[in-house]
Amino acid sequence: MTTGAREKKLAFVANGRDDAETACAKLHARYNGVPVADADIIVALGGDGLMLQTLHKCLDTGTPIFGMNYGSIGFLMNRFEEDGLHERIAGAKLSVLHPLHMQATANDGTEHSALAINEVSLLRETAQAAKLKISVDDNVRMKELICDGVLVSTPAGSTAYNLSAHGPILPIEASLLALTPISAFRPRRWRGALLPERADVRIEALEATKRPISAVADPAEFRNIAEVQIKQDKSRQLLMLFDADHSLDERILTEQFTP
């Protein structure tokens, strides 16, 4: 799927680095940039961190984002070039993502909610290992997992923290989520599970006071959590544009063969 952009209004954002801000100003002048609120497409200059920030800001608008790498990690970014930007965007491949919705209940009963584009993770807060019970669609699948933590990842996030935790890489079009333990102690050999994207995941902290855990959804973090519910939010969609010769599908495939 492609999107035409020759007549589109472009907004430019950068990650705050001096060189990125300078490039952003040049592109804004060259392509008659408009404010983000008026843009048909946002061009983000930075790394994956800026892309995630921009995606979060577009959760309610669904404005497509074309990223160009001007940071340290650019897995979600296209190469940086000043020339032919309209033509590149016009020929770009569109990837549609849906975030995860996290509903977390603290030990004192306080409710927290947040959206995650990459993953939702539960992490131990102290030297005590976390002790967790995992249910999927109201069926208990793991009565007790002793670990440093566990995460639920989207396909887009499967090459991030999930991969570092030895979780599987998921193709972007896969209707799956990755459930991945972080340093599992018991059962030691459990490596996680692949879940259908419609799965309703509930993770409960056992001995929550003795073994406190935090819940993290991308930039949002909540501490002393008793229970978390995680489910894909199909009501929201995020649109990312990639050069046709280097789509997100191709990047994920290439990553699986990287030494």
C-alpha cells in the first residue's frame, strides 16, 4: 500500500541534537513546512526514541510519520536525504500498527492506564525476584513464574527489549504478540509464548508486598503494582511510512539473520 504525498503538507520535528535541529530547519524552509497540527504527514529526524515519542503524540490523530535517521539507533527510521523527499514519501510503503493498552492496579488499589507501542513490561523493584501468575483470556497458563520480570511485545517492538530478552522477532503483519520472560528462574527453561493479537493477558503479582514490581508501558512507569491487564487497542492505529526498498517487513526479516 502506498500513499501519495506530492500535494501533502509536511511538518518537521527533530530530536533536539544540534545537527538534527539544523537539518530540520533546512528541510522546513525547503519544503514549506507547516505546524504539526496542520500537517498531512510528519517527518521526524532522529532515532527510534523520537519515532516512539512522535507516534505517542499522534495516537489521537493518526497522522502518518516518515522518519529519517539522525540518531544513534534508527531501526524504525529511513535513511536521511534532503533531496526528493516528496517523491520518496509518495512511493513509501505504509505500515499500520495498533498499540497495547495497559490497565494496572497498584497495591493500594490505585488504577493506572497507559498505551504502549513497543511493549508492556513488569519488572522487579528490589533484590527479591518477582513471583507472577499469568492468565490468558481468563485461563491461568502459568501458576507461578519466578523471574526478574516479563513483557508483552507488539511486532513493532519485538526487535527492541523483547529481542534483548531473547524473545522472538515477529513479522510486522503477524497477528501475534510475544510473551517473554526476563531472566526466568523457575520454570528455568520456559522461554515464553506466542499469543494471538486479540489475547487478553492478565499478570498478577504474588507476594506483592514482599516482592514489589513496577509496570512500564513505553515511557510510562508505575510502581508497587498488584495486577496488570494487557490488550491490543484496535480502536487506535498508528501509521508509519517506509522507503519502498527498505520496508519494516524487510528490516525485521534482515534482523533475524544479523550475527
